[in-house]
Amino acid sequence: MLKSEFYYDLPERLIAQTPVEPRDSSRLMKVDRETGEITHDRFYNICDYLKKGDLLVMNDSRVFPARLYGTKKDTGANVELLLLKRRSLTDWESMVRPGKKLKAGAVVEFPEGLSCEVLETVEEGNRIVRFSFEGDFFDILDRIGQMPLPPYITAKLEKKDRYNTIYCRETGSAAAPTAGLHFTDEVFAKLAEKGVDTAYVTLHVGLGTFRPVKEDNILDHKMHVEHFSVPEETAEKIAECKARGGRVIAVGTTSCRTLESAAGMSESGEIIACSADTGIFIYPGYKFKAIDGLITNFHLPESTLIMLVSAFMGKDNTMNAYKCAIENEYRFFSFGDSMAIL
């Protein structure tokens, strides 16, 4: 299976640089999973396509301001750190720039008394760094850090909270679970009124989500690993939803990957409360065990995410929907419009 099969030509003007206001005013493309039939709407009408007894499962991970700017202690050279994964209370795996000047033993100083020492170089040139600080580390980051926006967004983000969902609560992501950015309190009120239930999982999104597929044969691609957890309450809600004949609808590819990973941990495919790492790679031919619907954004050409969408509703339906989105000038990627596959 070739990655070129998942390529489409996207005009640069359709890459959303800023979020829409209000959140739920983004456009919504509803696609029939079986027929590929397309309906155009707005996200504030998402309830029109859901049924009483359905369950929306959302990723409650919170993006933190993981991009830091400081100076090298001995030379005063400007340094940029992007925090990727917490190893302990003080130690983080980080991307650094410029990499050549930050060898083991180098010390970087930041505002508010925050500093770090480079301990070692690991896979892909990342560094393990050890921070020194007083007070709460994440409070400091909230004051001095910048949101780690993806490379295709070049406009300045005016409000940090617009790169988080309104229901985020578990800090740990380096990139947003963007399918949830469209939800508002008003949408949640409509869901409750209609009898659509909600539940939460946590998957801390790493920057590997933006890593391009380099191999021509996608089966040679090595997926990044991310940590997820499914709480007991969510496992119970999923079992109840299945028992009553409702649909389990994943909000975002991260929620989808979490649920499918959890389902694969038991012989019966039943989702139980669990916490683990996953490197699941979903592409056409995959047999879905957990989800009946997917709400997601429009993804990069040749990415693992468009491959996941193609696995769920078929490659032809997917590429046709993307062609239609371009013709109708939908906004693409993280701050872009929404697709509901039901």
C-alpha cells in the first residue's frame, strides 16, 4: 500500500491559520460511512446527526505551553526547547535548537529562575534535560512558555486557551486533540437535551502526530508511541451504550486510537479500564472493534491520520470527501473545519 494513494493537492490558502469564533461556528461535513453521501452544515448542528443513546468519547488531555526560549549560560546564545515527554518530576525529553551547541553538561537559563541542564542525547537527536525551579513547574510554563503550534500555522495565537478544548483537564499533550476544539457549552447542552451521553479518555498527544510518512510502502512506517488511559466510568458507559444498541462515536483520531488500542487488550474486544502505551497504526484493511462513528478534522496529505480515516470509511469515500472539501473551500488542519463520519 503506497503513501501516494493518500495524496491530495491542497491550496495553501485553505490551511486555517486562526481559530473561528465562536468555536461551534466552524463548518461541518457529514459523510455517510456506507454510501459516501455528503451533507454540508455547521458544527452547532452536530446534534441533528446524533441519536438518543449515542455516546461521544472525547480525549481530555490538555496541551501545555511546551515551547521555551532561553539562553545558554556560558555564551548567552539563544536557545529553544520543545518539551516532548516527562520522564520524572524534573526530567524531560525535549527537542532543542540549535542542537549542535547543546551537549551533555550545557546549562540553559529561562525567565523566572527556571533553568535546565542537558543530561544526554537520545533517539532522533532529542535531549534529556533536568530542570531546576522553585514553585509549581506548570504554573511557570503557563507564564513563560508558548503553545507548540504545528509548523503549518505561522500566525500568532492570541489566546492560549484556543489551542485547547473546553473540557481539557489532564495536562500532558504537546499537540491538541483538535476534533474537540469545536465543542461549546451550548453544544453540550443540546447533547444532554437529546439524550446523547459523553465520556472521556486520556491520550497525551506527542509531536509524532505531525511526523510525515517517509517510506513509500506505508507498512514500513514506524508509528510513534503515546500513553493513554481509559477510566472505569468510561468503560462502563461504553458497555452500557453497546448493550442498548447505541453508537460509540470517537471525537478525534486520538480517542479512536485509544479505544481501538483498549479493545485490542482483551480477547473479547470488550473495553475495560486500563492504562498503557500504544503505537497502533490504523490503515485500510483494519477491522474496527470499538467505534461506530468518528468526528474529526481534515488531515494532511499522506499522513497516518488520513490513512486512519480511510480505514474507517473507505479510501475512495475519503478521497472524494477531501476533493469535495477543497472544491467548497473548507478550512483544513488543526484550526480547520470538522467532519462527522456516521
